[in-house]
Amino acid sequence: MKSVSDARLGASCCTRRRKLLKLSGLLGLAALSVPLLPAESAEALWFNRKNYKVSKTRLSMGTFVSMTAIHHSKDQAEEAFTAAFSEIQELSSILSRHDERSPVAELNRTGLLENVRDDLDLVVSRALYYYQLTGGAFDITVKPLMDLYQQSFAAGQKPTEQEIDKVLGTIGSAALQLDTNRISFQIPGMGVTLDGIAKGYIVDRASKVLKDHGVTNHLVNAGGDIRTSGSAADDKKWTIAIQDPAKKREFPDIIKLADGAVATSGNYEAYYDQEKLFHHIVDPHTGHSPQLTSSISVTAPTVMDADALATALFVLEPREAVKLIETLPNSECFIINRDAAINKSSSWLG
């Protein structure tokens, strides 16, 4: 998903390795692609007689994180951005599986983590809630399967059915034990990845920091996980455009948000093979990537919820995904099927 409001967030970020995982995400406002973006960029413009439009983009969490604010003080907005980016860095050091020093990495190495930080406890607890809600479609214990994908394609081959079946024996959040200040694995070889929920939580927290610093009117975009607050230019709502998975430079839909959260998952974001038969979303039941859907956007009370739901609904058959979202309060979805057909919930904002 990308925003096309008056606040420019940056642009497309792509990391390519010819025979490995391809990552791409449109993070910009009214900009379809920019081949290269510096690790950090900032802008402050006198917007009208009352406010500045202040923006900053920084590489974080494996993507470009952009913040835009409409505020009367440029200095106060920039100070708030600094605090929000510090919050992102702190939380990333706790929740990332890629940082060998993180508690999540320790849990994956040892199968046991004690003295669990509150942030990690909250995210894992919410992940287990969505595991139950979605009948296992959302499952943070798919790390062994993601590792198999990466290792196989790094060696120039697809994972075999035998390899997938073997790994599936280590997957299932029912074997993840969460107690007071303690997380443990009940099956040897298990591992967790919070990629499908932690980024949303971190965006929520960054937004809270901005509000705490008096910057109410803002938009935070972390690779399609978006939190909006207050108003954009001229007291209007923030405008969010859904990216076309086929990259035809068209917007399948556009929504407007004041205080809201939206997240998008797509098979175009991260994939291992040109056919996109193996991508970053996997079905914990089959060990394969879902093929019926190209993109799902979800609005929810928090970005953490929208993030988890976008991942889970991608695993489900589109009509089942809509049926599930209709049971949840203040949550809607917009689904682009593999054949470009659209499924959406009855109260979708577009």
C-alpha cells in the first residue's frame, strides 16, 4: 500500500539478489518508483500560514520507514521524529529474529526464554490470539519453513515435498508455551518469526511517541504498515492508495483515514522464484505459499491487528477471508485475487 496524500513519504525501496529473495515495497506518496533512496532523507516545508509539512524517511526494520507531520513547529516535529525513530530502533532490537542479540533470536537458539520483556510478551500473546482466531492461518512458528525456503533457493533449488513435510512437524503455535515472564518450545527444532505482526506493533508505538510529543497530525508508513492520526493538509483526511500487484501504475482503490490503521500483504513484496510460487507468506498447514491471492489490505483498530490479519487472510480462501473479517469489529479488508478479481468486506472504506 502507498499513500498519495500531500505528505510525501519517500518512494519505492527494492533489494534484489538475482537467485535469492526479492524484496520490494512502494512506500511513496505520489511517486511510483525511485531506483535508489538514501539511507535517510528529510524535508520541511512551510505549508501555510499556520503549519509546516515535515517529513523524514529512514531505513529501519528491513524497509523504509517514513513519517510525515503537519505541525506549527518544524523543530518540535523533528524532535518528535527523533524520539519515534529511537523507539523503533529499541523495539526492533527486542522483536527482530534477525538480530542475534535479540530475545527472539535467543529463544530460537535455545527454545527457552525467561524474564520476557513486556513488549515481547504482548506481541506473542496477540499472535497466539490470532492463531486461535484464524484456525492456525496466522502462525509465528513458521520460521523453520522460511529457513528451508531461503536455504533451498540459496543453493539454486526448490525445497522438496519430503523436506517440507519434515519441517511441518516442527510448526504449530499450540506447541508454543507462554507463561508469566517465560516462553518455551515444546517441540525440538521450533522457531518463531514475528515478521507478520511486530512491524505493525512498532508502527503503533512510533505513532504514540509522536502524539506524546504533541505532534497529533501525522502519518507513519513502514513498508505498507500505516498509522494515521489527526488530519493531513488543509484539515483533510490522509489519503491512502492501494498498490497494484501487477505494477501497472494504477490504484485499485483509495481510502481516506483520520485516526486509523491499515496494512497490506502481497505476493509481490518478497518472493524466492520468478513464478512467485514461493514467497514470504506461507500456509502453516501445507508448507506452501498461498496462490489464490495477490494482495490483501486490512483496516483495523491498530496496525498490529491489521498486520496480523493481512497475513492470516492471505492464507485463507478469499471468500473465507471476507467471511472472517465480517465477524470482527472495526475491521475491513480489500482483496485482489490472483486473476485480478476483487473481494472486499461490506463496509470497506473505499
